[in-house]
Amino acid sequence: MAVIDTADVTRPAQAASSTKVKKNARVAGRSPVMTGVWNTVALAFAVVMGFPIYWAVLTTFKTNKDLITQNPTFWPSRFSFESYKVIFGDKDFLPGLLSTLGITLGAVFLGLIVGFLAAVAVARFNFRGRNFFIVTMLIIQMVPLLAIIIPLYIVMKNANMTGTLLGVILAYLVFTIPYVVWTLRSFIVNIPKELDEAAMVDGCTKWGAFIRIILPLTLPGLITTGVYTWIQAWNEFIVANVLLSTGGHKTSMIWLTFYSTTPTRGADYGAQMAGALMVSLPVIILFVIFQKKVSAGLTAGAVKG
């Protein structure tokens, strides 16, 4: 009786399987060589983009001797927290940070409420001038703040709201509400109207359908829009600088700008970097916390329901 070698039987099958895998890999563009090349390119790009952040953070922990040395070092000779002590010792730093927080919360809160209701009206109801209103929201976002800062200041001055935090909050609505309306409209349009009708057939009023159907389904869009509105309001400088030129209030961006140009602190690069890092930290933390929600919201607004 002839003895069959199992290796002879499995070898052709293994060869066929290996050939099929290689063919599928080539078809899918998963060549190991190209994968390594693209990974190397991505790593190099990440290093280039991340190095300024690394350098800024490192500068805050360097001593003055390391900062003014002729040959820059990529690691401090010893870690120093003097820059942070200088920043928190400044009498205008924490008040400016609190002013920025109050203005940003007010602008985001009012912008989301007014903008969301306007977006529902635009997406769900047909009325005269609807298309004109939508186009107007888009055009307003294209107008730079410098073009409207003078008439905005005149309006606020006539209303006796210059130099007040409330005046800045209301002025911020000029660019937050159009952004919220334009962004949330795409989310609401993608929610089928049949869901509203089914809810009203089951006994819901229009307001009940809004609370139970539109609001929950638009929540990812609200979070995404809220985060980007927060970033816009937190980093804004021009409007706040003009409207708060009187009154004694300062936002963190105004404080950081004037702190960097003072004769005594103009060359204190460690303190400047520490101030910039502390001003940027709330935005970074907020974005990290809501990162998944923001990603889900960006994709949800692009898919037709």
C-alpha cells in the first residue's frame, strides 16, 4: 500500500493560499513596503507638527540661563517652575481668565439656544424668504470681523454696553449664531420628517416632538457646534479688545497680548510660553473630553437620514 505524504498534499494548498493572500494584498494596496513608507511619512509629519508644541511646553520649564544660551538645548539642565510662579503672581492673569470663561459660556449658551431654534425653523418650516435667510447666514460668516468692528462699536456705545462683559457676549453672537444656524441646519435636515409625524400621531404636540425626537437626534451636532463655538469665542481678540478698551475688564487674550509687549516681560520667554499654555489649556481639555462626540457629530451631519 502506498503511503501518502501529507506534506505533499498540504504544500500546494498552502502555496495557493499564500498566492491568494499576496494577490488580495496587492489589490487592496496593502503592500508591506508601501505600508512602511506611509507609516514613516506619517511619523515624520507628526514629529514636525508636534515639535512646536513640545518646544513651547519645554520652554516653560527652562531656566533663564537655558533660554538665553547661544546653543539651544532640547532638554532643560534642570526643571524650573519660576515661569508659572510669575504668571500666577500677576494680578491680571486670573481675573482675565475668569472674564474669558464668563464671556465664552454666555456666548456659547445664548448662541446655541438662539441658533438651534433658528436652525429648526429653517430646516422644518417653509416661509417667505427662507432661502434668502440661509444664504445670509453663509455670507455673514464670510465677512471679516474687522469690517464690522466700527459699526458694532457704535451700536454698543449707543446702548451704553461698551466696557461690559455682557456687551462682549452680545457682540460675539454676531459670529456665533450664523455658524450655529448653518451647521445645525444640516443635522436637522437629515432627520426624517416622518419621525416628527409619527410622534404627533402617537399624541405628541409639535413641542413634544421637538423635545423627544429632534433634540436627542441633534445632540451630537449640538456638542460639535458648541465645542467649535467655544474655541471661536475663547480665542477671539479683536472685538474684546475694542469693546473692553474702557471699563477695566480684560480677557485672557488681551492680557497675554499686552503682557508679551511690556518692557519688563517682553524678553521673559518662559513666562510668555507659560501664559500661552495656561490660556490654551481649557480649550485643549474641552476638545479631548468631547473628542469622540465631535468626531461622531462631524460624520452624522454628512449622512443623509
